[in-house]
Amino acid sequence: MSQQFKKGEITVCIVNYKTELLTKLCLRSIRRFADSRWPMRVVVVDNDSKNDPSLDYLRSLKWITLIERPGQVIKGGSWAHGTGLDCGLAVTDTEYFLAMHSDTFVFRPDWLEKLMTPFVKDPDTACSGTGKLDLKPAWMNFLKKYTDVKEWLRKIDPKSKRRDFYIRAICAVYKTELLKADNLSFAMDEDKGMTCAQQLYYKLLDKGCRTAPLSPYDIAGSIHHLAHATMVLNPEFTVRKRTEKNCRRDLKRILESPLAREILADESLDK
């Protein structure tokens, strides 16, 4: 008998690795800006943070499902993140699966509506989301929006099987049934150079599934992504000096913003 999925409900899956402050901000912001039209369950997969305070924090939350992976994370980077999402997908029984990075911060109530509108308009949609969602100054986003040739080509021919783009698991929604029916994995072909969710997206295209690539400039109006933050905050990882400098600047700017301060101070969001 095929698995029955809870209609209209969403499982949000976040993978944590030693980023207590960012994971706290991510989770609390999701709760702060929840949308009652789509009942939500939150699953957090901890990638063997060991004695890090982030794991203590996650264990204290009664409103999430926590999956711990002690001794199970044999590689880092994309493989670790992809297999973490696979753990969350394995326990999902809702119609939709929302993959989300722990270094994302929701700051407007319309964030979920933007991601779910493609499914409302076309129930056969397989997934929605964007490519890269890096945090950039408003003027750079504006300039890029109107000079991004690849973005315009995707709008002209959204059904093309272009291999220069894929919907990333930064903040993306998938039809759970489609992923499980074909045993699709977020870590597929990682050993061949594919990053998390890349080969999964190409498999959906090859099956003829309808996908909904969203404008990163639109989504960035509701969700911040602090790219590379997990790596920058953990000295065991190596990043380029310029990347680290930019990330730490963005971290400071976001964490010192009035809304982030307000959310981080609101412990009622943990109850």
C-alpha cells in the first residue's frame, strides 16, 4: 500500500552543524512568520555537533522533531548536508517537503506564500525555489536583475532542460511523493561533483516534471541567506579570505538588525 501524505501540510527540514545563533534565528523566524494556510512541521537534523551548544538548544525545543547523527557523518560539505536532508525526508509524511539552510533568516510574512504560489497555480508542480540566494546590497540586486541573461533565458523557455541552473536546497519546496516514489536523494552523485540537490533537480527535469524556478531577487525580499556562514563560523573548514570577510560583514549586519535582535530576544518563540 502506497504511503498517504497529509494534504496541504509542509515539513520544513533544517540541517544544523555547530551554528547555535544562526539556527536559533532561523527557527524562531520561521515560527514568527508562519502562515496558517499551510500547517507546518519542523524537522532539524543535527550533523554530529557533539558537545556544541547548538545541540543542547535543539534538545530543549518541544515543537521540533530532532534527528541526531552521532558518528554517522563521514564527510563534510555537500555530502553531509544532502544526507542530512535525506534523513529528514525519510520521516516526512506531509504533502510538501521544504529544505532550508540553517543560515537563512525569514524576515517577511509573505516568504512561504512566494514559495507555495506555484503549487496553488499548478498542482502538478514538482518543486519551487531559486538558484543562489546570496546576500547583496539592494543596488547590486537591482542591477543584476536587469542584466542577468541566464535569468531572462529561463523566463523565455522555462521548460528547457538547461544544465546551467538548478533549484538549490537553500530554501526550496518539493512534492514529497515525487521524491519518495523514485527514491530521489539530495546527495545523489556527490562523488561525481554534484552539489546538494543538483542531481535531484536534473532527475525531475528528465522525468518531465514541472518545476518553478523563482526569481532570487524576489525571494531575497523576504529571506536572507548568509552564504558560507556555517563554514566561516567553524574553523575546521577552509574558505577564501575574501569570502570570509564578506560573510562576517553580512553576519554582523544581519545579527545587529532590529528585527534579528527582536527575534533572538523573544524566547516565547521556543515554547
